[in-house]
Amino acid sequence: MAQTHTIAILGGTGQEGSGLALRWTKVGHRVILGSRDAAKAAAAAADMKATLSAGNINGTSNKEAAAAADIVMLTVPFAAQRKTVEEVRDALAGKILIDSTVPLVPPKVARVQLPAAGSAVAAIQIMLGANVRVVSAFQNVSAHHLKDLAHNIDCDVLVCGDDPAARQVVIGLAADIGLRGVHAGPIVNSVAAEALTSLLIAMNMRYKVPGTGIRITGLPVEPPQ
């Protein structure tokens, strides 16, 4: 791990957020769970700390979590994406916002249903402007596998963003938890990762497995050890 970060995970009490929180805490990052309910976030952090037996993790409100972090991770449902970002907007200036939002529309989550504007994550970059470096990542990693710390996740992470240096930071965070991040171009390309999630869900249902993933072949990059 090249650098230790303070990472706020908004929606950190959910399945994906809590899985990333466990794994990043385990390898030495400071993690702050954010929630609309600060007490719920604090209780979830206490449970995670007990699971890990060590680690720097706590929970608070979304606003306080975002303000205290140098990197903010968004892991909320599509319906709550924009509202959550607006809530913490003042705390995001100059920071990296990693957004894993997928525009799933229940109950037909196995069918691609992109918003009218295209990419849900690219829309957040437009909303926030150049002062926040938005990076799209982790949409295609199984939340089920993330929470199983003994499981070696067989999946690459597509990383999209307009700032290559910010993408590289996120690739480093992926490597810290045993995943290979791949530079996948500008933020507008996030639409492909967002749509791909519904395909993976359809495969999970068809083949009765808990978490399909993707691998990008032909790259001259060794996966992290």
C-alpha cells in the first residue's frame, strides 16, 4: 500500500459499502462510514471493528464523514445518488469522489435501463464541476464476495474519470484489496460499466451464482499479489 487514506463511504451500512469498508480497514486505511442516520453508521462501524478485531473505523452522518475524509466513496442506490451528493457537496471541493452508482430500476434489475442523460456517474461530474474529481469504479464487483474477507475476488475493476491521476489513485485502492483496476477512459465511458452490471445480474440469476465478475484480457499488466 503506497499511501494511507481517510476514506468516507457514504452508504457504508449497505452491502457494497460495508464490504469495501471491511477490506480497506483491514489493510490499514482509515474508514468512516456515512449514513443519513449517524447512530446506525456508528453501530455498523462498531460491529465491523469487532469482526476485524482491530482497525481504524467509525461511523457518523454523511456530511461529517465527507468533511473528515480525503477520498469520498458513494455506494448508495441510484434513487438516492443525487440527493446524497447534494447533501455533502460543500465537503467535496478538491477531493476525489468515487461513485459506484448503477442506474438499476427495480424490479427489472437484470435489464439495462440507463437514465435519459446516459451515464449516472457522468451526470454527477457535470453537476459538481471541475473542482471535484469524480471517478466511476466498483460497479461490477460482487457485494456478496466483498463481505467475505476469506474470498479471493476474481474480478477486474473498470475505472473511468476525466483526471488520469485520480483514476490512478482509485486503481491503487483496488490493488490494496486484491483487485486489478483498469484505466477505462473518461467519465463518459462509465455508461458501459453501469450497463454491464445488469448483464452480470442476469447471469447470476441464470446460472444461480452469487457474483459473476469480469476480466479484461490482453493487458500487459500483472494482477496485484
